[in-house]
Amino acid sequence: MTRDDWLDLAVLERKKYNQLSEVMDLSRQLGEALDRNDQVTLRMLLSLRQDPILRLEELKGASEARRESLSPEDRERLAALWAGAEPRGEDEQTYASQAGSVRRLLERVLELDRRLNRRLAGGSSFYEKAAR
């Protein structure tokens, strides 16, 4: 893969991180509104949170398209990095570091979302239904 390929992939990961950060911030605010039982703010925050989630979906599609444009060998190397392979060189390290940050933040966002969803929906929670 060329340096530009790695840079393009790292930039996409950085954009994902920025959108996830926005989702995390709005989710925290959502939790605070739940604590106050502030229904108006809850509805507003749920609406606001939808925008970065939709942008994340777009970025996911762009990342998939970018990966599909790579050679099979390059896709294999990318998959190895995702699985925890040791980066070879600065370009791979930059990408792997950015992708790791996204993965860790996504885990935190999902955990917070699970808790919020269960508080909002109780037994009707998406996560409760998925566990059955």
C-alpha cells in the first residue's frame, strides 16, 4: 500500500473518532437529562444524536469502499492490523493507532448506549430483546 492509501484510511478513522466523540458527548448529556427527568431535553438530545450516527454510517460505507479498492494482499494486511498484528513502519503505525482509538471509543459509546437504552425502555430495551 502507498503512503497515500494509509493516510486516506487514517483520515477516515479520524473522522469516525470525531463523530463518535460527538455521540459520546450527546449520550452523556442524555444520561444527565434522564437523571433530571427532563423530557424536553431528552427528545432534543435523541434527535441531535441521530446526525453524527448517520455520518458514522456514511463513513463506514466510505471505509468499506476504500478497503474494497485495495488489492487482496493489502486488504489482508489491513485485516491483520485490525486483529492486532504489529505495524510495519510509520504509516501502518499511524493507521493502527487511529483505528485502535476508534475501536476503544466505540466500545465505550456502546456500553453507555446499552445503559441508557435499558433506563429508557426497561424490558422493551433493544438490548434486552437482542439478548433473548
